[in-house]
Amino acid sequence: MSSAGPSVRVTLGALATVLLCLYPATTALATQSVALGASFTPYRLGAPTTIGINLQIGAPAGQIPSALTEVEVRYPQNLGFALSGLGLAVCSPTVAAAGTNGCPADSIMGRGNASAELRFGPQLVSENASISIARAPDEEGHIALLLYAFGPSPVNTQILSPAQLLPAGPPFGGRLNMELPIIPSVPGAADVAIVSLRVTLGPQGLTYYEQTEGNTLAYTPKGILLPTTCPRGGFPFAATFSFLDGSHPAAKTTVPCPDPRGRPHRHRGRH
């Protein structure tokens, strides 16, 4: 787990003021359900890829989940992070706090997006944010990351969260640990609740730069190398969620082995 604490800056606009004048606040929360999805793009054994992770959180109709404080995703063995060509540069937390646009391009290791819900009186309002993932200085020999999320409307939110790639026991090869800050909404109302979090680690959508003989060349980093063989039953993923209400539900999924005949495959996450 990263030792650096997450930071958050939230500004509530005129929407909050208007709705609070019209409706009383409520703090009701609901028992949340969770689901995990995973993907490789492209998906060819022995070739570099981008890993996609899709986290979904649900609650009964008309209610919002408890605030998510931490999530840990365990990923399969023998994924080639060390030779991925990702994270050649490092971005300091002080630079990333103002947005990853100030980070070196070669420090960006992935992208993503998040959706959240907050309650203004009886109304549920959705908030969307884009995510950039930058490499941070290593911590105790482990790769450290910084997740920067920016959501412009209806709540102007900027979040910097620490993450790490850590060891994990079989059948997994490692785990991605992400800490999430509590995002307050308005006095008397429940905290902002994340309902979906999608992130990628890999070269998809990334551009790096290299200096060669005085020229700057743009290129796409190699990517995370998949093993040459698929484990029996497919590539396993599992996730543990930690919520402000003290609950720790888990979910798992498997990316099936590719069909040798080239047919598309389908998979679903399981609780």
C-alpha cells in the first residue's frame, strides 16, 4: 500500500446551492454490489498488450453506494511489466497534483475514466471524470503510480490518488492497489459515490518521445507482454473493494484463452 495519502479538491457550483434550497439533504446509503471485468487489447499470446480493468459498483434503485476508499485488483502470473517499455520517466507528486499535463509524456502508463453519483435532495446527479496514470518514484522496490482524475461538471473535482504494483500469491502474479479519497458533497448529504472505474495499463492511446541525433521522434511504447501459453481455464483476475461503511466485497473474472480458430470469445465478471 502506498504511504502517500490521496488528495482531493472539490468545488460545488451553483447547482448545489439551487437544489439544496429546493430539497432537504439525505444521508441514506445502500448495500452495494460489485463486479469486475478485464480484457487484453490486442489479445495474442506472446505479444504485447494493454490490460483493461473495469470495476462496477451498484446499489438499489434510488440509492447510492457507500464511498469507495480502496480497491485492489489481482492480475495473472507471467505478465511482462518489466519489459513493457512503459514508465520510462517519473512524475513527482507535486507536479502531478496540478494535472498530469505537467508530467513527462514518457511517465504516462495508462488512461481511464470514472463515474460517480451524488445526491442533492431527492435527486441523484452523475459526475464523470477522465483519468491519467503516471509513474511515480518507486516505493520500497515496487512500482508506484499516481492516478489523476479530473471531472468538470456538475462538481469540479480534481483528485490525485496513489497506487502501487505489488506482489501476490498464486494463481496471481501481482496486484494493483489503488487508494481513493473521500469526496465530500454538501453538508448533510452522503459523500460522492464511485459507481464505475475503468482503467488501462499499456500503450493504447499513448505517445512517447525519443531524442535521436538531435531530432525528437514520437513512438508508441511496446506494451505488457503476454505469456506464450494460456493457463488452464484462462487468465484469472480478482478484486477486493473497501468502502467507507466498513464492507469489503470481492469480485472475480477470467479472460478465456484465445480460440485457436480465431473466433471471438466472451466473458463475464462474477461476484
